[in-house]
Amino acid sequence: MSTTAHTIDQPNRSIWDGGQSPLKASYGKLMMWFFLLSDAFTFSALLITYGLVRSAHPAYEGAADAFTFSNNYWPIPEKVFEAVPFLHGVNLPLVFVGIMTFILIMSSVTMVLAVEAGHRMDRKNVEKWMLWTIIGGLTFLGCQAWEWAHFIHGTDSGTVMKFLVNGEWIEKTIFGANLSVNQYGPPDFAAFFFFITGFHGTHVLSGVVLNFIVYYNAVTGVYERRGHYEMVEKVGLYWHFVDLVWVFVFTFFYLV
Amino acid sequence: MHTEETTHVQVQPADKAKIRKIWVTAGILAVVTALEFLVAFTIPLEMATLRIAIFVGMTIVKAFYIVGEFMHLKYETKVLIWSILVPMIFVVWMLVAFVYEGMSIFDDKYLN
């Protein structure tokens, strides 16, 4: 009799039968991780396709100092991205992208600080750091808007390029970029710029929206009443991922 | 599970060591980014392979700190860590396969 009672008290259940978190992470955090994994595949696909198309194009051969734009070879990225707002005509390769990278890393730092404050139920600090994170995100988006505008409008003198039209070579001066032609290099170069930085920018934008919702809920005391700030952690994971993707975009689009 | 209302909230004091660690990680990320700039401007563009190797290495270092410290993956259970990292093998495979494919397209178009 006593042995039967013993088996009823301790049923033979596995850790997957419910009532606990087998990976010691909540359901929401776990699902965020797997969503981010799938999102990483999407970004990898974009960047790897960039690698494929770039390696299928001729590279510029010759002295780096003598580089000029041409649709015959892939451009050297640091020759394309060399403009900084308010410093018109000054050659500052990669400086503006560097500033953007720094802004995004800083907003990632303020996000961890918000998560850390959430663990301590410190509502004031959660609000403060979430607000800084939102400001960082918006600044980054503003920088990207400028970068796109400059890329689309192009340089003052443009580039003279040769095109084969109806069997005849004609010369044309191209200013800036669109999806079919650009002054920096082969058409695919601008297409990848728009797709990769655009897809990342969309992620930043939705991250800012999510951050704002969490900020709003923190301010109105939703999480304090709930008893925990786990939403800050989940949105934080997403925000760090956006930063992580930028680290890769920075390397593979701007540096390499 | 967590829907019950809490009436008064106890704010815990900040752990100085934890906050220090966050800023140290931030510092590492900033320094590595600065080093990337240094490489971009000191190693000539003609040494493409060396540049790419350094950039990829530094990117992996940065990714390690962002995912490990900021996203806290280093401190999760082993099963969770591996279930995120192992699928990345597909990305490495895809990278190698597609860049190789791109070089073959180049050979077909311009060399043969």
C-alpha cells in the first residue's frame, strides 16, 4: 500500500512534460532566440549572395590611388563611402560609417544597462536607459537616411560610363544611383547596397518601435505590476541582434 | 504565471562588478572597431587576402562579445548554446559554396 502511494506522489515525468523550463530560459526568450536564428539565416543569405555576385565580377586591378569609378569592375567600398555631412567635398573614407557603428554599439550598451536595471526592478533606470536606446536607434536611422540620400544623389561631377545600346557604344554621365544604373560600379553594387542596408534599416526601425512600446509600458508601470521586466530582456535580445548584423554588414559591405 | 499584482516593489541595489563588466565589454567592442579602422588605413588595398583575414577575425571577436556577453548566451544552458551555434554550420557551408560558385561564374564569363 505504501509503495503505491509513493509512486503516486512522484510520478515518472520527464522535464519536457510541462511545469518547468527545460533550457532554464522562459518560453518567450527561447522563441526569440530561434526567431533570431532564422533572421540570421536571412541576413547571411543576403551577405553571401553579395559575396557570390562580387566574386563573379572583375575586381579593380591597379594602384589604389589611381582608382576611378567604372561599370567594368566592382568598386573599392572605401572609395564610395567617403562623405560626411556638413563636410562637403572633403575626402573622409569610412568616417561616417564608423560614427554610425559607434552609435549602434553605444545603444546596445544602454540596452544591456536597461536589462540589468530590470533585473533589479529599478523602474527609474529602466526608463532612463530605454530612452537612451531609443535615441540611439533614431540617430542611427537619421544617419542612414543621410547616407542613402547621398548615395542616390551622387557626387558633383558624376561618372562618365560606356554602355552598349543597340550594338553601339555610347557615353553617358551618370549621377548617383538607382536600381538599374549607378555611378559607382556595376548595377548590382547599388542593388546590394539598397537591399542589405535597407533590410537592416527596417530591422532597426522595428526595433525602435518595439523599444518604444517597452519604454511606454515601463513608464505606465505595466511591468512593475506584472512583477518582472522580462519584456525588456526579450526586446533587448532583438536589439543586440540588430547591432550584431550591423557588425557583419560593416565588415563585408564597407571594409572588405 | 506572472499575472499577479505586486503592491510594493523592492528596488535591489546595483551590482558594481556587473555594470563594470558591461562597460569593459563595450570598451573591447570600441577598441576592436578602432583597430579595424587602423587596418583599413595602414595595410594597403593590394594586400587583399591579409586584410580580409584580419577583418573576418575581428568581426568574429566582436560577434563573440555581443552574443556571449550582451545577449548573455555564454551563461545559458549548454543545450541552448549549441542549438544556436550548430545551425551556423549551414551559413559557413553556404558561404564557401556560393563564393566558389561566383568565382566559377567569373572564370566562365571572362577567362574561357
